[in-house]
Amino acid sequence: EVLAGTKEGCEKSGDFLQIGDWRLARTCETCSFSRLSISSQAHGQTSQVFRDDGTYQPGPSTDFNAFDLTGEQGVTRASIVYGDKAVQIRDWRIRQVHPKLLSVTNENGNVSRIYRSDGTVHDNIKEWSGYINEDLGEPTCAYLTSKFLQLGDWRFGEIGGHLSVTHKDGLTAMIYRHDGTIHSGPRTDYNAWTLVDDEVLAGTK
């Protein structure tokens, strides 16, 4: 906690979504591909990196880490805007495109990840793009607390040091572990909807 003065000038500036010990952030300004990473601070591990060609790089790895504020592959400057069951991180959009579908999409139309309410995950299916409707919409049911990010019927939530992606119907589609590994569903453990609603830090209910 800063009681006086400012942190400005001490760190490379960059914007990110922080959920407990986790960050979702655009990384590597100089790379040929735009990247969105999911990283943990606990062990400095990156669990997943989405690329704008619709592919992804699984962890564990230490590159493209959103807690890296000094390296070339670290977090970049990015505006964060909330919309209708959506959040946009510069050229990336995470959006509920259907009550049962959450997509991670680059502005070029490539979809790097689809989470489904049946607990499964899918790759580049462009008809489920978060940019089919270009308008982000008025901020609705898209908000961040200290423990979770809620987008419509979906939550990214920190539980037991891990980050889970869960639909409100009860199935977890993905768990990102702090050791950098990923564990896909369908599963019922690490349910982010068991987290108590908390103060809204950004966005709106």
C-alpha cells in the first residue's frame, strides 16, 4: 500500500486484468504476433499464451509473463474497456457470445479459445468470434473483483492459487495451475461460482 508519493516512473507502464495472483495481459510489444497471456506470480509461470493467428502456446513457461515489467516479452501498454458481457484488452476481446459460450478473440477475427458450458474447450471457430458484433456494447454484467472476473454467465476465478474458468451451471472448462500447467474439463472442482461476490474494482454488474 502506498501511503504517500507515487509508483510512477518505477515500473514499465502497462495495463492488465489482475485476479488475485493472476494476470491476463497483452505481452511482447515487438513480437510479430499479438499475444494475450495468462500468468501467475507465485512461481513466475505462464500457463497459456493466445496468439492472433488463432493458435496458442501452453505452459509451463516463463516467457510472455504478465508480471514481467522490464523484459521485451513482458506486459505491454493496453487499454482495458468493459462492454456487454465482455472485456477488451487492446486488440483482444473476451466475450460471452452465447449464454453457453465464452470466446477469446483477436480483432483480426481469429478465435484462440472457446470455453463451453458443457466443460469442454475448442479452438479457432470463427462463427463464435467476439467481434462478429463489432460494437462492444454498454457495460453489462462484466466486472472485476479481487477474486474473479465475471462476464455474463462465466467467471475466471482464483481458487487455491489456481485460476479456473467456470460456467454458472457448475462445470469448469479449464484450470490454469500456478505451476504453469493447464487442465481442461469437464470437471466440477475449482468452481469459480463458489466464490463470494465482492467489491467491484472495475466494470459493472
